[in-house]
Amino acid sequence: MPKREKSKRLQVVISETQDSLLTKTAYQLSNPERLVSKSEVVRLGIEMLNKAVEDGNLDPELLKALGDDA
């Protein structure tokens, strides 16, 4: 049996708009056989963001969005 990957719990404060986007994205990624959770959307987003940064493909508009939330 494969070892389970260690995980960490992270608590963040998000806006109503961001929560709405998480819910909408989870719904869009789900299908009758598999429901996608908001936590899974966050984990996928982290991996996608990291890949974009490493590949040098980060949309500058995303950085502007970060500044808006700070």
C-alpha cells in the first residue's frame, strides 16, 4: 500500500467574491460521477500557479489581482 503524502492545513481569509469563484469552478469541474471540492480547486490552482511561475508564463494581470487583495 503506498504511503500517504503528509499534508498541512492552511487557513486563509478570502472574500465573498473569491469564495463564489471557488464554488463556481468546483461546480464546473464536477460531473455526475465525481464532485470536485473547493479544497481540490485550491490545490489545483496552487500547482497551476507554480507551473506558470517556473515556466515563465505567469500572466502579469494575475500579479495586479494580488495587489488588489493585499
